[in-house]
Amino acid sequence: MTYFRRKINGGLYLALYLALFLSRTGAFKTTLLRTKYSSRFPKSRLNVVTDDKFTNESTKIYFDIGLDTKEEMKSIGRLVFNLYNSEEILPLHTRNLVKLCTGEMRAIDPRCSYLKCQFKFSPQFVETFPQYRWGHIVDGKGRNAEGRPNERIKDPENLNKCKHEIYGGTYYGLKYDEELLKSTENGVILTVPLVGAYRGSTSFSIVRVGESPMEWKERLLLNSAVIGGLESGIEVLHQMARQTNGPPTILSSGKL
């Protein structure tokens, strides 16, 4: 009996030893596999982050435009702008524009919107006149929707990171290049002013950079920040540029 007990106990010890050995070996192999392939397939590869600034998932805003026909205000269509990744580049200026478009702060201050705002109207803004400057400007109502309504938006740190030097001076924000040009209709750009009475406030400009003469082009962007481009509505813009009865008016605006 003692002999058989020793055999059984010996067998149990051997089985336990083998089990322990295999478990350690398996763990060791698993560790080797993880070490070997972890550098080849890092965790960050599972969450791919694209740096494409012209992704279709970026913020889009719109303006429904009306023209005065002397008899009535006639709706002529919609301008849609893509803001690309401007909220990452110039967050304060971009959020202010978007909030003014949506009118989400009107309950606090009715002037925090672009509803019924008019574009500037003079020979500089009518294409048939020689003084035409290839841009259309809305000053807004002077009440910001980002930060304090009566304080100008200032963002020097981010502005210094997106500075673009060209002949004649500097502009900021998105860089006007071949990639941006291809993503817009006719190279029409959305900007906000960084100098003048309405800097850091509710003013914005629609600038026809791509359609302008060679002597203008990027120089039209000087002292302003590029925050978007026209995605659709070029015919609406052309009607705005050629009207002579009165200033184009924003009938409604918002975020898509």
C-alpha cells in the first residue's frame, strides 16, 4: 500500500509540475508575442486620426439671401460655407461666427444674430462698377455671441500659429493654396477682419479670390483671417454682385 501511495503522490506531483511548467511557458510565449508585435501594431493604429483639414465632417453654415426688387424682398437662394478645421485653428472667431449664424444667444440679446443684416452697398460692392473690390461685407449688429457681447475677440496666441506672409503684408487662419482652392466654388473665401472698427466683432467678408484679377488674388485677404470657403451658391453670389437696387439682405442663417 505504501508503494502505491508513493506512486500516486509522485504522479500527482508530476502532473502539478507539468501544469505549472506549461502555464509559465504559455505566459512566457504570450509575453514574447505581445512584445514582438506590439511595436508593429501600436494601439494608436486602432484609432486613426486624420489631419485632413478639408474633411466633409467639418462645420457648415448657411445664409439665405434676399434682394430688393423695389416691389418686394425676393429670396434668391442660399450660400453654404464649409469651415473645415477652423475651430481648431481659431476657435474664438469661428465659434462666434457659428453662434451668430444659429442665433442661439438671441434669447439673451436679440442683436446676437445675422437675421435681417444687410451687406454693404456702394460702387465698391457692385461688379458693374470699376471700383468693385471683389468682396462683400456684412458688419452685423456689433454684439458678439462668444465671450462678452460688447468686448472684441482677441486670440493672439492662435493667430501667431496661423500667420501667412505674402507680398504686401499678412493674413491668418487657413492657408489659401491649391488644396483650399479645389475644395471651394470658384475660390470664394469666408474671412473675418483683424483690423478696423469691426475687428474681433460680428463682421465677415465673402471674398472672390479665385475670380479676381491676378493683381488682386491673395492680397484681398490681407489683415483678415480665413475661416472657410464657399461650398455651394456661386450663382447666388453672382446675383448679389450684380444687383443695383439695394443691399443684399440675410433672410435667415444657421448651421447644417
